[in-house]
Amino acid sequence: MKFLAEVNVMPLKALLDPQGKAVGMTMHNTGFSEASNVRIGKHITFEIEAKSREAAMERVNEICSKMLANPVMEGYDYHVTEVK
């Protein structure tokens, strides 16, 4: 079976996000002052073959923890859906 994995990797809330801060300041300076607490991360999608959704989720979690996110600085979440 083929599955689509959608992964979001974000900086941990306890850490400074300089890119988010810069974008937030630019928003404020260009008239979008209602926006605040901007955080910038990554959205990654990929297809994965697995025998079941549970097996796909386990494998995606392993990929995230070993490759896509730095656990010292980033957290992640993901969704796995079957490709039909």
C-alpha cells in the first residue's frame, strides 16, 4: 500500500526563532500589526510504501526523528493518509 506523509517541523517554543522574529517585524512594519508570535518551520511531504497505515506511521516517525528534525531544537508532527 502507498501512503502520503505530511510532516511539519517547527522550532521548539522555548527557543528563539530569528527567522520568525524577522518576518514578524516586517509584518508589523508593513501594516500587518495584528500578526504576532510568528514561527517559521518546514512542511515536508513524501510517499511511502508500507503494509498498513500503522506500519507507515511508525516508519514516518523514525524518518522524522532520525533525519527531518533535530530533536534538540525542533519538534514535529505528521499525518499519514492512504494514496488511492
